[in-house]
Amino acid sequence: MPLVNFLTKQIQFKIVYYGTGLGGKTTNLKFIHSQIVPTNRSDLVMMATETERTLYFDFMGLDLGEVQGMKLRFALYTVPGQQEYGQSRKLLLHGVDGLVFVADSSAFRREENKKSLADMVSNISLYKRRIEDIPLVLQYNKRDLNNILPLDILEGDLNMYNVPSFEAIAMEGKGVFSTLKAISKLVCQTTMV
């Protein structure tokens, strides 16, 4: 559920980038941050930790114009993909308005992608929500590497909800804004009805 502040005339949406460790979630946010005019974004906050006591996330606020006199603001987060940060992943999904699942296209990461997607679905259910009711976009990252899975395999493994999906090379920015635009549009369509 977006946060609405009538005093400042802002609607803030929370979008979480989810996926395996080192799959490209943070790279997406870094690229977006580098391409947005500083007056339309906040600083990129990165908190690293070695224990569960400190929450790890990447956060960036992004202004994307107005609708009916209200400023739209998107807060973009990434979750840590590593197994030891399971509690952090759960916490960051609280109040999420949209999800981007970033899959690593490498063939050797196939099972990790499936486990991470199942983890996301399971964690969403902890908040009494269904994944089918939350805007979701898939991004197949690292399409420039050798030994990548064909798109039909990735789609078969990960796109059981028949949501928009995009090929990406986040290090180069390819597919990054297509993914962001798609999830932003879905979030607005779903919550502004």
C-alpha cells in the first residue's frame, strides 16, 4: 500500500528488487542512480553487514512526475540474496507495492534462481499477501555471459505468473530502464485505480 502524504502532496511507492546474491540487483540501482538527474533522486544508501542485527539494503528515492496534483515518488530497495540474510529479506518485503525479480542468466545459477523466487513468494505470504496480487516484473540479467540459459528455459522456470520479463545486462544499463518503467507503470495502474 503506497504511503500518501496529503500535506506534501506525495504518493510514495515501495519497489523491491529481489533475487540471488550477486545477480545484479544492486547493479540495477547503481545504474539507475547514475543516470537520473540529482534533483530527481536521493542519495544511494548502502549498508553492509556481517550479521542479521543490521539491516542490509540499497535504497534510492526517485521522483517520477505528478498525477492529479500528487507527486509520485518511488523508493527502490534491494534485498541481500545470500542465505544468511533471510530475516532481512522478509523485513524489506513489508509494505511492498511492486517487485522486480532479477534472475542471473548463468546456467549454473538455475537452481538458485528457482529457490530465490520460491523464497520471495513464501516471504510475501508471511504478510498475508499473494504474489499474484502484487505487481511483478522479471529481469533476466547477465545476458552477455557465456553459458547462459535460453530465454524459453528461464521463462519456463521462473515466469509461472505470466508477468512482463526483460533481458538485461545491468553492468551496461541494457534492460535496466525497461524493467523500471514496466514495474513503475504496473504499480501505478494497480494502486491508482
